[in-house]
Amino acid sequence: RDIKPSNVLMEARPDGTFLAKLADFGSAAEVTSFRTRVTGVVPTGTLNYMSPEQVACRKLDGRSDTYALAATIYQILTFDPPFHGSNVSEKIQTQEPPMPPILPPRLARTLARALAKKPDERFASAGEFAMSFFQATEMATNPGRPVLGTQESLSFVGRATRQKIRPIAAPEGISLGQSVATPATGTDGAGAGGNAGA
């Protein structure tokens, strides 16, 4: 479980579209430099993108990965992970992620829900998060255009992976970061395959 910008690889395809691929899958997880007060166990992964339950070395499920994905998207849009600087582990477990005012309200709400402290308050699946994120970006980039419903959104997202469909642009005023497109040393401190023990 080590979803972060430098583990997302973008493959350019002949038709001009891009295919995102997730690398690592935690097979060479980075050992962080702290132990939890509760268990004394050293969590594995990259701290800036860990869910609160992963920091605390509690049982994980797919909602922890959704949190890490949301933290990655947050950095793409703002150029910083949700929590950084000093005492990151404490911030992850006790503070709400700051939402820059430049983010459209619905997009900010989507990210805030995906980054909720309690797993039960997050999206139930990555697919549900993707659907909500798609709808939020559609509203931000195409004001006045009817927003697709639940099933329509899922169908559209599915077709977009197989056909050449206009990519969703970032909301006006927001530039996409380069860390996703070019895996290299960045805020997370390691490029693809750069984890300790790889």
C-alpha cells in the first residue's frame, strides 16, 4: 500500500491519450522513521500519503487506498500533499486537510470526504470516489452543462479507458503538477522503485 505521485506512471499511447499505471504495489515499501505510540510497530509506506489507520498500524482495507489516492490527487492540484512539514503523523490523525480556496467547492468536498479520518466516512470504493471526482470536475470545467448521473458517469469513465475521449481538464486557475507524469524525486522523497529495500 504505497500509492503516491511517483508510483503513478503515465504511458503515452499512439492515439494521443494517456494510460495511468500504478507501480510498486507496496512490494518494496519504505520503512518510515517513527513508531506508533499505540503498537510500537513501524508502519510501512510513504508517510505523507498514509491514512490515519495506516499510521496507527490498524487493520486496512480498500478505503485506506482511496485515502492515499485522494492525497495524491490533492498534491497534483495544489503541488503539496495534504499534510507536510513537521509532525506529519500527528497531523494526519488529528487535523483536517486544508482546502485551498482556489479549488471549486464540490471538488473540495469530494477530496475532503476521501480524506476523512474515519474509513466509514469516506467513499465506499475507489469507483465511487472516481465517479464523484469526475462529476465535480465536469461541473467546474463545463458550467451549465448537465452533470451525468451515477450510472452514466461510471459508463462514461469506463468508455474513456477504451476510446479516445477528451481528457478532463483541471479547473480554471489550477495547473496539473508534473510529479504524476514524470516519476522523479519530489515531495514524497522517492522516485518509482526508489523505496528502501527495492
